[in-house]
Amino acid sequence: MASPFQPHSEAASHVTKVTATGLDDPAKKEIAMKIVSSAENSSLDWKAQYKYIEDIDDGRGYTAGIIGFCSGTGDMLDLVELYKTRKPGNVLEKYLPALRNVDGSDSHSGLDPNYTRDWKTAANDSVFKAAQDSERDRVYFNPSVRQGKSDGVGVLGQFMYYDAIVMHGGGNDSTSFGGIRKRALTKAKPPSQGGNETTWLNAFLDARVWAMKQEEAHSDTSRVDTAQRVFLRNGNLNLNTPLDWKVYGDSFHIS
């Protein structure tokens, strides 16, 4: 959904060995995909979202796929370029010049009227689905898990990082992941620096809520308030099932 992750050097020297299961455990990763999908698509069926595409009027152009790749933020362009590499001559390849031109804007120039139709066609292709999985992991999931393990937080904390990077991107400005983490550091320390995990994660969520309220399209903070805060209040630092939460008024359950 947002721009690619940029690593933060200040945490590099504070790597803490996490003995508990990480978010990269296949069962935990599946839970993470479902929770993000509940917020992004109002559904736990994240695998049904490969074909999803619409302009949600957030200034990022088209939002599409399993993680909300955007035509205006570069990650959709990277995805379609990867798809071309893996399957030359695919149905989306002809849109690469337009995707380069609209990068950084909300324009549909060169994409309409058939881009959404062709995206949905591509979503039936296993090669395109695998490319979406690869880019999700490279840009969003893997950096979140790495930073979480570096900070000494468990599965829930790694998920909080992942959800934040999905929405805000991994840059260092005040409303991107790096800025959110920096704001949290003024209030608390992560476990790798001797802090309490719950205190740190509350500080991180406070900073996340502040960042969300800076942008009208993201000003509804229920994906934090009635989901991640609930897990944290319950002391469920390992995201153990069963899980119950709400997003934007809809209730969800994983047994």
C-alpha cells in the first residue's frame, strides 16, 4: 500500500534472540494475513484479494491485490515489473510505461479503461499470485519481522509493525514506520533496550494512532483500537487463538 521499507540503523546493534515463535511461523503468518485482510478488505479470505482493485480516493491511485499495492506509491510498479520478469508478454506488461508515469500521483492516465479488467484476468494466473506473495514478503512482511525480532518483540509486536508498514510505508518521515517508531522511542524502550514489551507496544500504538490521524483517509483508528489494543490488553503477545476483534464496526473471529 505504501512506499518500500527503509531499515533503521539505530536498532541494528540491539538484536535480541527471540525464542518464542515468530510471525514468520506459517500458522502465525496465516493469522496475520487474515487480520490485515479484515481491515483492508472486510474479509478473512485474504486469498480472494489477488483480484481486488479499486481507487479508494486516498491519493494513491489504484489500490489492488493482497496487500493493497498502489499505482501511486511504486509498489504496484515493482510488482508488475516482477511479473514481467517471471512471465514476459503477460496481460499487464503493456501498462508498465503508464505505471511509471503515474508513480507518485493519483492519476489513472494510460491505465483506464481496461487496467482493472486486465488486473482481474492476471489474478487468475498462479505466476501473478506468486509475484504478489513475493513482493508482499520482500517489501512489507520480512522487514517487519526482522525489525520486530531486532527490537525483541514477539508475534503480536511483529504483527503491529507489519500492519503499520502496510498502511504507512517503511520510510523515516513522521507518518511512516520509521517516524512512528522514532516517536514511540521518546516514550518507551523496546525489550532489546531493556524496556517492557507491553509498555513499548502501547507506546508504538499511541504513535501509530497519531500518524493515522494526520491523514483523512486513515483517520479511523479502529484497526488499532478494537483489534491490536484488544490483543495487547489481553496479554496475548503471541497472537494465540482463538482471536476476536472488530474493524470498522465488523466483528471477526479466528477459532
